[in-house]
Amino acid sequence: MFREMRRKKQILSLEESIAVLNNGTSGVLAVSGDNDYPYAVPLSYVYHDSKIFFHSSKTGYKLDAIARNNKVSFCVIDQDNVVPEEYTTYFRSVIVFGKARILEDEVEKRSALEILAARYSPDHEQGRLQEIDDLFKPVCVVELAIEYMSGKEAIELVRKKQGQNN
């Protein structure tokens, strides 16, 4: 159903791909936008239990697009080092594909918000719980259930890892 990566030597393992998602703080959500144009929007997120969670206002372009077509992709760039003298970039990134849904159940929504808030304010539990209480009604939370994940890194990084393992 999903295309296999052409450059198989550059594939990240599942564990490495999950590490990229866990380390990242922002990614780009791509949805099917108006008039068949793709729409990609950067946003903060959290990866948890094979899902991506993000929050939003209750109205807007991305939510309209998700309502029309819940199939989305999400990309996180972990490393992007330009090496001018080699005419290349040492990169590491992950893209996921899955289905997005708005969390309507209050228990699910609160749980996702707590996970998201803990990711960005790990040392401020009381403050983040108060913020969730204050903004619970007007905020929307979206869950992206991952169906396929693909990570890739520059061949130079692959070679460097192989050299360290020898």
C-alpha cells in the first residue's frame, strides 16, 4: 500500500525513527487542501504510543481538510547539516502516514493534552494542568494514528555509523 524506499541502505530502523519523533519538537502536517492542492503546516506535536498528537483551535484550514479527507502525512527533520565543500546535506528525517481524527471524548482529549503539555513543560506540572483546565473547552486535539513510518538518513551518516561499528 505504501511505497518502499528506493535507497534501502539509508533506511532508519524503527527504533531510530521513533527516536527522531521523540526528539523532535516540531514537524510538518500535510493534508489534502482546497482545490486538490496539498496543504502543509508546521506544528508542535508529541509522539506517544504509535500516535502523533497536536492541538489546534476548533476551526481552521487543517481541520476542514481533515474533515474532508482524514489521510495525512507528517514529517520531522532531526538533522539538516549543509556541507558546502561536499555539495551535500547530512540529513535525518522521518515521515509518517496515517489517519487523523479529532478527539471528541473528554477523557481522551484531556489525556492527550496532558501528554502534550508534559512534553513541553516537564517540570511545571501544576502550571500545565491549570493551563489545560483554563483552555480545555476552546482547544481541539487531533490524534494521528500511524499506519506507516519511514525514516531516512544521508549516506554519509550511514557510512559513519558503519565505520564506528567495525
